[in-house]
Amino acid sequence: MDSTNQLLKPVTAKINDAGNLEIGGCDVVALAEKYETPLYVLDEQTIRGVCRDYKEAFKAYPKINMMFASKALCTMATSKLLFDEGFGFDVVSSGEIYTVYKAGIDMSSVLFNGNNKSFDELTLAVEFGVGRISVDNFFELSLLNEIASSRHKIVDILLRITPGIECHTHEYIQTGHLDSKFGFDLTQIDEAVELILNEYKNLKLHGLHAHIGSQIFETSVYGDEIEILVKEVARIDEKFGLKLDEINVGGGLGVKYTEDDCPPSVYAIADIIIKRLTSCIKKYNIDAPSLFIEPGRSIISTAGVTLYTVGSSKQVPKGKKYIAVDGGMADNPRPSMYRAKYIAQIANKKEVSSLNTVTIAGRFCESGDILIKDISLPEPEEGDILCVFNTGAYNYSMASNYNRVPKAAMVLVNNSQSDMIVKRETLEDLISHDVIPDRLKEK
């Protein structure tokens, strides 16, 4: 069965009677005029649709917990929407903790993850009552126990492990292979368990957590991960008499950025995970654990598009034609970082038979600020609105103020209504944290 993560565009995308692209019942050219560009646009129906894909796909396993990987996109509005759809949250910073907290999220549904959590971040997590902390290393075990002890609290934890599975994805987004900055190596688990049982009395271990990467297209790796986690749960029970009742398999399911991408469906990975988990429960003779899964990109990416206004152009003699837009690597760093590929269309022009091959360049002072290389489009003209698809994940969340440019706004669209969920930064916002020392003022 197909699922929303396999689509190139939001489920509501269509050409309207005016000949313009429409998403969520809203003419995107009108959105660009109303909110200016660059503009992030999220389609609510697409988000809810993929959330329901996940719930339907995993309903065969009764002890399932859906957690959204907030690093993909973390705003108060999206957090509220996803919580309403029954999702908890995997967070990786105090900023993400605070965002979901201010959105009114039940903090017991939140898991705090990351390889170098600070004292202040762990303290915030404990004080806010974060449901689980996925402990990444020995230093963090000691630090978290110290914080919990000083507050006379018992903190519920998982151990994040490195399962030794390497996905065929970009090396920067592989996290489960042995040479990784994340998690305990399998040979370190026993020492960590002994510390928790014998010394760190303010920590309660519930289970194991692993994450094997991002933008994953291989389905078999999830089954391999399940086998490793369940085998470790059984081994820990046998050696220490400690019955762990939770496993967290992370997320990482890929999405369709271009026609060449063929990500598996949510239903396909659910079938593999559930079948392998069921067989492993019998094979290793353990009680059925609660299963946590943490999709991020596959929940939010397809729902998002970014609108730009076309500006200048340059024809290189006997070379490329560059079309510049009013955004680029500061609002979407993925092409520069990962050589990520996207598709786009001119939102205010119907598809025509006459197409031109152009390269979409950003407005930032870097030669590498190229959004899309060699894309076929109707002749772009100054003032056209370019819509880049599948930008819901890791665009706004990785955005910067490079070249001292204000960050873009974000709107949520649904049933012909648009609502601002992130305001556009102003020039005053940019300097709001700048301070000139008095000794410089005196000169």
C-alpha cells in the first residue's frame, strides 16, 4: 500500500482555474503576495494524512508509541498539530524541549535524545518532567544521576546503542554504524547497566534505543535493527535479571525528493518491523516490549514547499543559464551540505511544451549557493514565483542568518485558509541581541 512519504508534492497540490499552483486550497501566488517571499508553506492535510498512515500501518502491534523527530521541524504550531494526531516527541535540545512545552504538550510524551547534552539541558528536562531521556554515554549517565539525586527524583531512561548497521545514505546522516559519535557500543552496555544497578540509584532503565540513519530506502535494515535490540534485551535479562520493556528503533524513513527516488511506504516498513519483532519475541523468549518509532522527515517533508521570487538571470556564454531567486542556502542549506536534489515549478505559469534548462541560484555570497542544477522550466522571468517542493524537513530547522539576512516566514494552509505560524524576521530582530560595549561607544 502506498503512503504519503512517497509523493513528490503535497496531497492538495493542483493547478487552479487561474492557472496558478494551489496548495491547501490557497493560490500560492496570492500567498507570496500576502506574506512575501521566501515563504515556507505547510499543507495541514498532508501532515495529518501521513500521521494516519503511520497509525494505520502499525496498529497490528498493540504496544506502539509514535514519536515525532522534532529536529526535522520544530515550531509550536506543528507540535500542537502532531500532538493532536497522537504523536509524542523526540527532542534534541533545550530549545526543542521549551518549544513543545510552550505548545502545551504533555511532557511525559517527550524523549530527550542527543550525544552531548549539557548540565542545563538535562536539568531543564528533569524539571519539566520529560518522559524519557535517552542516555548516550558514560559521562551523561553520571551527570544525569547527579542532577536527579540533587532533586530527589528518579529519572526514567533508555540507553542509546550503536547497533553496527550502516545504511547506504549520505555519510553525514548515518548514525547506526560502529564508527559513530552516537551511543554506547555493544561492548559497553554491560558496564553501563552495572553502573545503573549498583551506583546510579536515581536512574531507572526501561529499555534500549537505536537509530540507524536518515533518508533510508532499504527496508531490511529495520529488521536487522530489531534483531539486535531484542537480542540485547534478552541477554541483559539473562545476565542481570533486569527485564527491559521498551525498545526504540528511531526513524529515518526516506521521502521522494525527485522522480528518481523510490522510498518504501510506511506500510512496508511497518510490516517488516512488526513481523521481525513478533518473531524475535518468540525466538529470544522475552515479554512483548513497548515499541517506539521516531519518524521526522517522512512526517513533515512532503507537506512543505518554499516559495521564492525570481530576480536576475545570467547566461554564461556557451554555458549554463542561471536564474537567481530571493532565497537560497540560508533557508535551505541541504543542497550545499548534502548535494540534495529538489524539483520545482513556476507557480504562476501553466506547464508548456517549450521548456528551458536552467540552474536555480540563491542570493547569498557563495559560489556553492545553488538550489537546483539543470532543471527544465518554462522561461523564468523576473517576478515569477518559483515553488520548490518537499522542503518541510530540515529547511527551516537548519536555516541561518548568513549574510545577515532575516529568516523566512512560515504559513500553514488548510481548506483555503492560511495562518502564519512563524513570523518573518525583521532587521530589528537581527540586531536585537547585538551589544556594543561601553568602551567602544566612548570612542
